[in-house]
Amino acid sequence: MVQVVLPSILAAQADGRQRFDVEATTVGEALRALPVADLLVNERGEWRRHLNVFVDDRNARELGGPACPLAGVREVLIVAMLYGG
């Protein structure tokens, strides 16, 4: 079991919940198990560009992206990037 933490902007779409305990073997599976999965993952299973995902404080994109294994991982943190100028 791993805990997935959503940013507050996405928690508003998940009945205000920011933390979810999910059973998953990869980061991609964990994100698809969330009630806001369609906001996180596109039709091809790729993360939406406005997201950064961290696995125990390490950037998941550098660890295999959606295929990143979760064995021994305690937390997956999703961070929404902000754009503007």
C-alpha cells in the first residue's frame, strides 16, 4: 500500500481529500486508482504535462515515469505546475 498526496487544487475535485491509500505496483497504477485519474493521466496512460510526480522525494519521471515501481515506496506526491509570467 502506498499513500498518494494530491495538491489542494486537485483535492477540490476529490471531495476535498488530499490523501489516498492505494494498492498499486507502479506509479501509473496508483494514479489511475484515484477518483481524479482523468485529470492526471491521458487516454494513452501518459501523465498530463502540468504535473510533477515524486516518489519518496525523487522525481518519478527520472525513475521510469508511469512504469516506476512502488516496491518499498511510502508516498507518491503529485505537484501541479503553475504557468504564467
